[in-house]
Amino acid sequence: MLVAEVMHPGVYACQPGTPVTEVARRMVDHDVSALVVTDDQGYLAGVVTRTDLITLRTFEDYWAELTAEHAMVRQVLTVSPQATVRQACNLMVENRIHRLVVVEKEEACLRPVGVVSQTDIVRNMAAAA
């Protein structure tokens, strides 16, 4: 089975300059635990998770002034829609992460086209039962 068959198509995204308060609002509004961070052309720049936001919140005096760029992880593990679910699972287990950004390569850049999470894979497993 391919990642394209189980992934959540499309991404909830923000840009590096998005205030963390807006990042948090988007996560709550869309009931997601991470946002993909994209540049002005829509290419992958990073990912910011709820855990990243909680880490920022420890900076009591100025967390509300920070942006997605301050919280995001820049070295994002990605997978192709044509990768197998097994490959995606191996990446998540080996790296102890909960999701992978699904990307299509455009020359030297990566365009996010979806997300595959542990929830997506478990949902697919339950449907097969």
C-alpha cells in the first residue's frame, strides 16, 4: 500500500512570520497537532508542533511576540506519496515522530501535498479488520 492511499491530502500551513498565537489558533481550529511552514512560493520551510509551542510558552515574558520561525523544526522528515506505508512507518518508528510531511519534488524544492500520521495509519489498519 502507498502513502498516497492513507495520507491526509493537503496541508494546514502557515508562514515563518506567522505569530505563535495564530499558529496555536489554527491548530485548535483545524484540530491538528502540527502545521507545515511554507515559504512565499509554497515550498516546505519547516514544521511547528504543539510540543514546539509548549516549549516556547516557557519563555513567560515574551512568548506571545514570537513567530512560527522561532518554533519550527527546519530539518523535516518527508516522504513521497509513492513511498510504501511500510517505509513511512519505519521512518516514524526509527525517528520517534508522529507524522511525516508528504512532498513532491520540484527541482531542488519540496512542495508539501499532504501529511501521513500515526492516526492515518492506525485508521487504515482498523478499516482493514
